[in-house]
Amino acid sequence: MTTTTAPRNPVRAAQDSATMLGRNLRRTLHSPDTMIMTIAVPVLILLMFVYVFGGAMKVSGNYVDYVVPGILLMCAGFGSATTAVSVCTDLHNGIVDRFRTMAVGRAALLTGHVAESVLRNVVTTAIVILVAVALGFRPTTDPVRWLGVLGVVVVFVLALSWIAAALGVLAPNPEAANGFTFAFMFLPYVSSAFVPPETMPAWLRGFARYQPVTPVNETVRGLLMGTPVGNNALLAIAWCAGIGLTGYACATVLFRRRTTD
């Protein structure tokens, strides 16, 4: 088996990554069930929390304004988790072995999956925001803060996508890869996304306050609703950078080992 192992210049590496990105986007467009599930699940959760649980939630202001940032992060979690399945599927159906016989940089295979995840999640995030506006969500923000929201969401998705890519390489099959990403969907529930941590039991409160989703959520909420962000933005970027770099390092090392003859 031949493969490209020599270092590639940045321009060629970017071209390879763009090629893999285009390939993954086309595959997503030919698999509408992926997009439907990525959008439908967060929208259904939004409807459930607003109309089923919203009346019982005690927060300042309208509950829909409080819960939308958390739904956006949950949307990012669902969307990023599919990266693990996609990477694992490629490893199992033989397409990676075929790419290795071509003049394609090894790193581009993973980068293409991660870049596709970011673009797909930006689209689904926009759709969820439009649905939330239709339900009464009224952000009090400006164009600069909207760009800030986009930046935080992109960094969050990027971090989760690299972790998902690592899990996809590690998983023995696509079904296991899907199970490995369960935490992506679970963490927002135990954060400030849906209820204030102060309302939780004491033994859970500390975890809810200091786990990575809470500062990211509070940063997005502050930018959307004009509330103070404080040091949450720095904590959010630090968490995302740490998670993303860890995921990138693990994904590349595991992928290299798995695809070495």
C-alpha cells in the first residue's frame, strides 16, 4: 500500500482539505436524513422546553430568551457528534485505503470532516435561531455581538468536532462511534443551559458551574441578551482551545497509527 507521507506545503494541504470538504458536503447533501436529524432534534427539544416545561421554569424574563443559547449548544453537540460516525464509516468501508493510494495528504481526510461539521452546524444554528424567533425569542444585540456569537459557536463546534473525529478513529464500528458521543448531548443538561445551577442540588451544582458548557453558554447568552459576560468569554475560549487541541492531537496520532501499514 502506498501513501503520502512526505510533508506537504500549506497551499497543497489546504487544497487537499478543500477537496475532502467538498466530498463530505456532497455526501451530506445526498444523505438528507443527517441534516433532518441534526435540525429536528434541537427544534423538538426547543419546543418541548418552551411549551411543556417553560411555564414551570423560574428565570428572569421570558424562558424562551433564557433557553435558546443552550439549545444552540445542544444543536452544536448533535451536529458535531455525527463527525465520529462519518470518520468511522470511512475507515470501515475502505475509502480511506483508496485515498491513501492517491496524492492526498493524510491530515486532509480528518480536516475535511471537521470543516464540513463546522459549515453544517453554522447552517443548522441559523435555522434553529429563526425557529426560536418565530416562538418569541427576542435577542437584544447588535451586529458586532452577533459576530461574537458566531465566533463562539464556531470555536465550540470546532472543538467538539475534533474530539468526535478522535472518537471516530478509536471506535471499532460506526454504532460504537455513535455511542461514544453520548456525552455531547448530555453535558448541556447539566449546565446553565436550561435552568440556573443555583436550583440544582448542592452535589451537582459545582459540576454544573465549572464544566465547559456553562461558560460557553453564559457567553452566548450574554452576547445575545446584552447581559454581562464577565470572565465567561475567556473561560469559554480556554475550554474550547483545550478540548480542540486535545481532540486534534488524539485524532491525528490515532489516525496515523490506524492507517500505517
